[in-house]
Amino acid sequence: MAKKIMIIDDDPDIVTYLTDLFTDSGYATCSAADGAQALDVVKAERPDCITLDIEMPDEWGPRFYRKLSQEPEFRKIPVIVISGLNATKYAVPKAAANFSKPFDREELLATVRQIVD
Amino acid sequence: MFKNILFATSASPACDDAARVAFDMARRYGARLRVFHVLGAPTRAFSQLVVDMRTGEEVSLDDNYLDLVREELKTTYAKQLAECADCTIDTVVGFTHREILRAAREMDADCIVMGASDDSEGPRTYHKGVTGSTLQRVAKAARCPVLTVARPSASYWGGVSNIVFGTDFSRASDSAFRFALKAARELGAELNIFHALDISSLASSVALSQDEIEEKVIQARDRIRAKYVANLEGFTNYEVEVWEGVPYVEIVKFAREKQADLIVMAHNTRELDPERARIGSTVEQVILRANCPVLSVNRPDKI
């Protein structure tokens, strides 16, 4: 069964881009448009890895991460931060990896493979 | 909670992170935001020659120059201004801290938002560990709380759901506690009441035994219960924690551990002469090092 990557980003273009990138590489995907709905999607979809944007309209990435880390069942899901903001490594200190937009797709895929496979 | 916010900016990159917080607060809480820039000080009274705050150059103050500065501010914050419903931009001439305080009084500000930098430039910030003189002067004299954002990572706002109130049990901390409680109640946030037991100053030349330290931790916990928990007025979403160590280090660590959105502290100082007093060294270090905005409260006026 294909590993599932969840994409959390308010930019639909980024969601489409990452969905295509992961799907083409053999992963299943699911997505959420901001942190507020993301936890429900996590519970429903049970992803193996999450890519997380920081700045989103309702609930920002760090807030979602905090909620996620309070859920014993889901706290160990690796989170990869992908954001246009600087210093994101301090925003989600326990993230598995950090990428700045624009990011290198091959580098991202290699990181996902390393984390998930 | 936040209805009138004064965002004091130099429009330099040092204020970018504070801008993110100020605009997000205004949008999220439906507040009126005043973007306020002091462009320079007159070389002498009523002079049209002004020393530009950022460049240090003397410039002639005319309509063209004022328009130029306003336009620069609009360009700097174009994206945020487009999303802000109730926002004004003001530029004035004068001494920065005085004008900021005057503007805050005029608009009856609930909160002043500022960036933090030190008196020097570049990487010396953390070597010196001293905040800039404008912040010092504003924080000491402001009637309303002053929210400071010093690091990019301190600017991830997105609302407040977890507040750390750091106390040293001083009188000034009482005002900070009232503000933290009010904020937690109105914003639906968790309130973490935290005290850092300063073991470096408890016994200057004698190392305390662990039993003595733990006894003092228990006493501090009891003190928090008596002083703060007893005054929570039915508020139940709180936690009490006491750690021993160097206070600013422990507060920053605790806030990081709790993934706090906001640290509330009093800026207490041991210096009695108001002219010489800086804001307390602990809050100063917390401001420079924290991963979230730090709100310092000095007076009960706006609480």
C-alpha cells in the first residue's frame, strides 16, 4: 500500500504542484487548506508524512503542529515545513526538515523518501 | 481585547517581523491599526532641517520629503495594508520615544507593537544582549502594554491560544497578571503561570543543596497558588509551573516547550532612579531571545 503524504497549504497552486509531484512518485496524497481543518483530515486520512506551510489564513502552521503534538496517536507523524517565511526552523523546532519556497523538487522528494520509506 | 493598536516602525527590516504580528492582530481582532513612523528629529526647535532617523543625514523637511516617506511606508507594507480594513499611516517629526508615547496617548492605544534591536548593528545584538534605547524608553513610560517582536521566529502569530505569564512576584507583576488573565479569558487561551527560581542569586557564594532548591520550588508554587490562582475568578484553563535556574533562560525554555504564542511579563527593575533605570534585565533578555512575541506591562492604567 502506497505511503500517504498530507499537504497543508493555503495556496491551491502549491497543493496541486505537490500533489502531482508525490502522486507521480508513487505516493498517495491528501490535503488541507489551513491548520484549522488539518487535524480533522489527519484523523480521517492518517498520513505517513505531512508537508506544512507556516503562514495560512485562519490557523498558522505552528498552531496546527502544537495540536498535532498533543495527540498521542499522531504526534510522531514526521512534519516537513515548506514556507516562504524565513527562520521557519524555529517556528516548528521538531520538524523533520525545513524547505524555503521556492524549493528544489528533487531535494524535497529525496527528503520525503528518506523519512517515509 | 485589542481595539486600538499602535505599530511603531522604523520601516526598516528590523520591524518586518513586528509588522507581521501587528497587521495580523489588527485583522484577527478587528482592531484599528495606526502605522506610526517618526522620520527624524529637528536639528533645533522649529527648524525645517531634520536628522533622518535611519540615515543620520540632515534633510530639509518639506511636503515632497513627507510624501516620499509616506509612499515608502505604503510600499513597504503594501501587501499587509491591502488586507487591513482599518489602518492609517502617520509620519511625524520629533524624538522617537516621545512621539510614540504621545501617539499612544492620543489614540488611547491598547497596545504598542514594536520591533526590537539593540544600539549596535549586526550580530552584536546577542553579544551585547541589550535592547535599543527607543524600546527601553517607550516600554518604561507607556501606559499600555508594549508588545515586542525581536526575532523572525517570534513573529508567527496566528492568534493566541497559549499564554505564558512569567512572574517574579513583584508589584509590577500584579498588573501583568491581570493583563494575562484578561487576555487568556477573552481570547480563549490557556494561561501558564510560571516562576523561575533564580538559583544564581539565592546564595551567591554557597551552592544550595538540591533539597533546599526543591523546598524553595515548593514554596514558590504555594506562593503562586495564594497570589494568582486564588484570583483567577473562575478561570480554569491554567497551569502552574516553577523551574529553577537563570530566570530568562528558564522562561524562554518554558515558552518554547509550551509552544507559547505570547509571553506576558512586567518590566521590573531594581534601579530606583527612573532616569537611569532600564527595563528589567530578565524581560530584556526574554524579549531578545523568545520564540514568540513578548508583551511587557508596567502600569495598571490600560488593564
